[in-house]
Amino acid sequence: MMNLRACKTCHSITDQATKCPRCGGEVSREWQGYLVVIDPEKSEIARKMGIHAAGRYALRVK
Ligand SMILES: [Zn+2]
């Protein structure tokens, strides 16, 4: 988990060091909160965050 980064744009968690594989946005090592979305339509947090795809996300990204 130490080497994982989170996208500043879509909050997706990735092991890519340069940019987000999902949206091409900038990634950051400074993120907090680990969220696994399995079914975005049924997840209230996912809806609030505007997440429309299953995956791993960070709650906060600096
Ligand atoms: Zn992204």
C-alpha cells in the first residue's frame, strides 16, 4: 500500500508512478482513506464521490 498512488482527478488508486491509467490525470502519494467500490450504483459513498466504475479509490487526495 505504501507505493500506491491516487489520482487527483478521479481518486482512483493505482501503482502507476506518473499518471492515472483510468483518466490520465496527475497522481499523488499523499492520499487518505481506502475505498473499494464493487457496485457503484448501490454504494452511497460512490454516488457522493461521483464514482461510476468499480475499483479502488482514495477518499482524500492532496
Ligand atoms: Zn484518474
